[in-house]
Amino acid sequence: MALLEARGVTKVFGGLVAVSQVDLSIEERMIASLIGPNGAGKTTFFNCLTGLYKPDEGDIIFDGRSIVGLRPDQIAALGIARTYQNIRLFGSMTAIENILVGQHVRLRSTPLGAILQTPFTRREEQRAEKRARELLAFVGLTGKGDMLAKNLPYGDQRLLEVARALASDPKLLLLDEPAAGMNPRETEAMMHLIHRLRNELGITILLIEHDMKVVMSISDRVTVLDYGKKIAEGRPEEVRNDPRVIEAYLGPGIFAEAHL
């Protein structure tokens, strides 16, 4: 059964068609990738999925219901979380505090309860901090919870972003260039983490990524956009050999390197 289905999604800015009639179906527990040249419409499509943009045409079905027109917080509460191409951590907050922010859609305490520190609020805060430390350990940041986010190495900041996204207990995780700027060791660690998200937590993954080694190594299915339109879709080996993809993307060399 498809967890996410986009049907004819179109987004226009003025006279620019950023996304044009895109169809996409992602099964539960799938790792899917969305690739294409810069400006192909990938991040715009992500923004439509998360409610930052409302599609001008088409529908988006998540877990059996349409989410078009819902606010980002409502979509997050249904079970969609994301990371961003550019790191968006709260630099002057600790790693733990960043993850606690990510849990807000699941917490039930009221502002009054927080002020009065009711027993329910205290218990919920304790559970939230315990969960935050568990997530830090899961992504490999044990012992770094009290460090300011801005003082963490770049690769650790990327991992912290994933941990914060996990704090909302998503069914679907959207990763926008998770390996961007990483060295080979960090990239391997991120690939391993993505597999664990699916295999151990049962989370469905949709990622945007320019590193073709990452895409071809971990994806069950790859969708290719060019100028806002879907030009190819299939298993990694099918997409790698598609003449339309080779022509539209960066040439055959990029896929040859990914095959090494």
C-alpha cells in the first residue's frame, strides 16, 4: 500500500512552472530518491509535501487522506518530518534542546501546566528528555547532548538534524541532501543511518541527493525531475542507464562514478 501518493502536482510562481504534473507513489518502508539538476523543482516538491507551498493543481495523499491545504504543523502531526538542504538548527541551544523542540507536536502539556509545573507536565518533560537522549544515541551522538549545536562538527550537526526530525515520531521522513558537504567517512555513516531508520524503526524515506553513490547504493526507487517534470522513474540500475537521464543530468560520467 502506498504511504504517499502525489497526483499531478503542479506549482507555479508567476510565469515559472516549478513543478509540472508530477506523479509519485511511495510504498511503506521504501527508501526512495528524488534527483535532478539544480533548479529541477525537487525542493519545491518537498515544500508542497510539507505544506509550505500549496499546489496549484493536483492532490497529495498521505496515509489514506488528502493533505493539500493543511498547515505544516498539521502535516507534521500526521507523521511527515523533514530536514533541510541548509542546516537549520538552533545554534545557541544544546543538542538536547534542539531535539526537545522537535517533540512539540507530540507533547500535550499546556502553557499553564508548564508555568505551574504540574505533576503531569513534569512527568512529560522527563519522558521527553529521556526520549531525546535515546535519539542522540541512535544517531551516534551519545555524550554530546549538552553541547551547543553550533559547536558540533558539521557532520554531527547533520546527524542532529535527523535526530530532531525523528523526535516527532514520523512515518515518512523527507531528507533534503543529507550527505551535502560531508567527507567520505561521514557519508558512509549517513548511509548506514538511513538504512537503520528503515530497517529498525520502520520509517519510510524520501530523499533529495546529488551524491549519486549515495542514491544508487541505498535507493529502492529513483525518480528524476528536469525543469519541473518527471522524466524517468524506476530501480537505480534502470535510471542509471536511461538515455533521458544521462542527457538531462550531468552526463554519463556521474553515473559511472556511482557504479564504482
